[in-house]
Amino acid sequence: MTDTNVKVIIKYYSGYIRNWRSLCEQLGIELTLSRKEREAEILKKAYGKWKLGMMEHIFGMFAFAIYDEAEKKLYCVRDQVGQKQMFYSVINGEFVCSGDINEIASSDGFEKKLNMRMLQQYLFYGYPIGEETFYENVFKLMPGHYVTWDGKVAEVTRYFMPEFEPDTSKTIDEFADEIEKVVDEILSEEKGDKEFPYKESFLSGGVDSSYLFAASDAECANTVGYAESGFDESALARHTAEILGKGFRVKMIEPDEYFERIPTVIDKMGQPLGDASAVAFSIGCKAVREHAKVVYSGEGIDEFFGGYNAHKREIPKEWTYLTCSHIMSEEVVKSLMLDFDENVNAVDPVAPLWKEVQGKDELAKKLTIDISLWLEGDIYLNTDRTSTACGVELHTPFSDLRLFNVARKIPAEYKFAEDQNKYVFRKAASGKLPDEVAFRKKVGFAVPVRKWLADEKFNKPIADKLFGKTSEKFFNQSELKDLWTRYLGGEEQFWGRIYAIYAFILWYDLKF
């Protein structure tokens, strides 16, 4: 029974409740309410009925803070896989939380101080990993966690962990049918939301976005393209849209537009991010906003179903899997940083979770790590902050917990079969896509920054930052110049290190 006497005040909310219709029926909420009103009622009544068990019943993306007046406690919650951001701090005895870290950093009474530990970890991984942030005393609430504030102490609790428990009793075809059924259920809820009568979708050359576009009510696809053919997926995306008989738009990105956009992206991101695709994604969101308010995107599948080559590579038993993305070794970071801390190790953010997943199969361990740290720390940071800054609401239906609950049961050999990554998902997608699309090799979302950075027409502002006064505070200039010289001399593999360092310096100059 719902406890109607529970008085709850919603202090913060960001998100989209996908299964709102069924929740309204369960909780006795009028279906005619506006979205803002109904989501507020859902949070209040779901808490009254299930307390913090409410997260098991809400499907979608969410970050919220609710105050229980009877308990005199604030509960700050983030969804299971971290599609929405949530940060918190205690400032002068007051608990502050927001999905935008910039709001906390600009709060009255907050003293900005750079977290050097995070800088060191960031240089290794290329993204702000784990619960610490670039600001001392500001913390990220990790996915599947909530923090309780009683007026004195902030206590963090994990309520969900993305564990994999393979079920070998089912066949590939049975799992593919189950995936199709769940995808249809999720997207039927999206289609039933008449407050969004018109939607579009991002579309690359890959199976994830292609399946989403085919199964959804999106009327037009959007992609970004480049003059550099080796990085451009727009032709593949256009071909898919033509097969499906839907609209298609491509936003061609020129290097001058890309570099001009970087400061805006880093500013709105709130923290440095060494993922160059964030800028391209931002330009794509800006283009979509000219004709749509809601856009679909296919994030989550690679991490749920094993889509990266790193998921197939064997690692020595004594090693810790340090997520599917890291850009510098500790030796390189040590050579570059002026104040390298020997007590801060690259393994630190991963080690506790890695210890917990021992005993699982190799793929299961890797996927738990990537969902918990990489997906939320890089991918969702990028997509949530850039889309929000552009005024576009991004829906990621494939990140829905119900689809994860299917993926977690699928054996590794079904995910890697016939020389394909995420094979069983491709099998499901083939129900709505021709095989040429469903089983197309993964292309990725590459950006030709590695080419553009070497061009004198575009790299002077980057060089000015790399070797300016701020850089001198943090980095060994001779090592940095050697890195820059080697890159300009043709060693393109170093572009990611350079971009990540540039992103940090740019962010520091914007915020301090």
C-alpha cells in the first residue's frame, strides 16, 4: 500500500521516466497531467509506496534528490548505469547537489581548489574516472548509488551493481527473440509519449544506431560527416536510412568549426574530457536542435553486449583490467607531470570493483568495469552534458535497465560468435535490418582530429595553450615539446595525449 502520509519534497530532478504510463496506473496518477507534473507525482508516490526500492520500478534515466520530512533526511539518487550526471558537496555545513558540476563550483562559499589526484588519473585514462572530481571536496555520485544526508553526515550507499550471470540453458535464437521483445517494449513506451510527437535519431554506420532508428518512431536520422573519407560514416548512414525509407540529414564538420567549438564544449562539460568525439557530438546536437527537441542515441550496447575489441583480448591473470580506454602509461604521466604523486596509482579507481568481480568469467568482469566506470565517466558525461547544453533532450533507450537484464544473462560465446562482436544483439537486429547492416563491422565514432592537429592553420591556439603559463604550472615543458615534435613529425598515435592535455589546460583557464 502507498503511504499517503509520507511527505516528500523534490529538491532536484533531471531525467525522463520512460514507463510513466504504467507507473501512473499503479500509483493512481492522472494520465492527463503535464510531463513535469506527472514525473513529480511519480517520484513522490513511488517513494511513498516503495521507499528507496522505487528505483527498481522506474525505467529511464534519472538523477534526483528528495527530502523525507518525517525522517528529516535527504536522499540523492542516480540511475543504475549513470545516464544522468549527479555531483554533490557539503559547503559551509549545507548539502548541495546538481547534475551540473558548474553550479556547485559557482555556489556561494565554495572555495575552488584543483584536485591534483584527479589530474593524474585523468592523464592516464583520458576522462574523469571514479567518484572524485577535478574539484577538491566535490564528488560524483556513481551510477547505482544514492547518498543520504541527515544534516550532519553524507553517507553513500550502492543499490545496484551491473553483474553478469550467464544462463547457458537458452540458445542464441532464444536470446535474440528476448532482445527483440524487450526492445519493442521499450520503444513502444517511447512511441506512446504524445508530448513528443516528433523525434529524430542519431545514426552512424553501426548496428546499434541502425537498429534503434529502425525500431523507433524517429522520422529522420542525423549524422556528422567529414571530408576525410577514412573517418566519414555518412555514406553508410545514408544508405541505412534509404533502406528504411526514412529521412536523413548530414552535418559536415570542417576543422575550423570543430576547433572553434572546443572551448564551449569544455566549459559546459564542467570537467576536462580527452574524448575528442564530444565536440563532434555537440556540433551534431546543435544541428539537430534546429528542427527537433528530442533525439534518440544508441549508447549502452557495446558495454552491455561486448562491443569493443578490448573485450576479446586476453589479459594476464595478475593484471587488473583498467577499462577499455586509457591513453598514457604511468611512466608517461610521470614524465609529463611536475608534481607526480607516487601514492596515486592508475589502478586505484578500478581495484575495489575488480576485486569484487573475481570468480566471474573474463568478459563479465570487463563489462562490469566498463559499465561502472568508462560508460558513465566518458560516454554519458559527453552525451548528457553536450545535449543538455544544446537544448536537446537525448533519449538512450538501449541503456534501459530491462535490456541490461537480458544482456547480463547471455553467455560470452553468444556475444562473440562468427568473428563478430555483440553477435546475439546483431542477430536480434537482423529482424528489422538487412544482414548487410546488422552484421556490418564496427566502425566507431572517429574524428579526424589526429589529422587536423598537425595542420599549422589550426594548431596555433593549441600550441599556445600547451606551452603557455598555465601549462608551465603543471607540465614538464621539455617532455611536452618532445611529444608535440614527435606528433608533428608523423607519430600520429600521440594525438590523444596532446588533445587530453590541451583539454585540461583549456578547462583550467576557463574555471580558475
